[in-house]
Amino acid sequence: MSIARLSGYKNKQVYNSPYVLTLSSEHKVNKGTYQFCNGCIGKFNCCCNCEEIDMSILLPFEAENISRITKRSIDSFAIKLTNNLYQMRRVNGDEKKECVFFQNSKCSIYANRPIDCRMFPFDFKEIEGEYCVIYYNKVCQAIPSNKDEIEMCAHNMRPLLNIVLPYMSECSDPIFSKRLLEQEYIKLFPINKIIDDQGI
């Protein structure tokens, strides 16, 4: 079952992109969201096992999908923090530990990881009253140095935008980003630039 089907999003970009949540048999589990991810997976102290960032946000259908695939209750791996959204738990509830699904130095649900994980190190952030695409330039050690390449990677998030839009306000709740609020980031462009490009 893909993100597209679960969300009702019919754009073929989603079906043909690495963002689609599929069974591992249908997905190369070592394929990163962005090209620069492929030389990084499992090598650096970021994403799943970093104390400097918050655990990922889960949309309702993502929590249900992971629960179904892992045969675990949602409460065992995530905590509900707003009306609709969850946040992934850390091992043993220890704020210095890694994500509960980070096992043997890799993500054990990589083919079914949340959108929030797939977007990293990019994010949507409200800045002066408008939502913008930003990236965390200090946390991710693999991100390119060329700004044009970075912007091209950011535009690859467009299949995700229509899925996240209904939850954008909730995703922006500071309760989800206590650590990231302290991290340095670089603003790229307003999300309207992507919306205009794809005609949402």
C-alpha cells in the first residue's frame, strides 16, 4: 500500500518516486530519498540516532501502516502529541537514545519510514507568516555544498507537499521540534514556489 493510495493523492509523481511507502520486497531498502543520501546511510550520527534532532513526526496513516507492518501497537513506538499527529519514541523512553526502530546501526523500517524521515535534512518551517522550505545545514554531514544542487533536491519534495499540507499547522507546533529549534538552518524558498510549479 502506498502513500498515494492511503492519502487519496493520484499524482503519478508519487507512485514513481522514492517517497512511496511499499513493502520491502518492492523497494530498494538502501535507496536514499536524495542522491547524496546513498553515500551516507548508516555511516553518520544523524537522522535516527542523533541527540541534536527530534524524533520524526508521523501522520495518522503512517502510524497505522507501521503498526500493521511491524505488528506492534502504535503506543509502543509513538506518542500522540496533537489531535492527529504522533512522534516516534526513543529506545526505553530515554531522551539520549536513538529511535526505537534504529537497530543494528540501521533503520529497521526504512522502506516504510515516515515522510518526516524521508524529507530530512529538509523541512517545512513557518517564517514570518509563510511556510518555507529550509534545510538543516549543520546536522546533515552529507548535504551538497552547491546551492543549486540543494535547491534541486528540495524541489524533489513536491510529491510530499500535497500529503503534508492538511497537517502543516500541526506539524509546526513547537512540541515536535524542541531540539531543532536550536539548530542552524538555511531558508531556501516559500512552499508556494513548489505549489505553483506543480499546480496544486
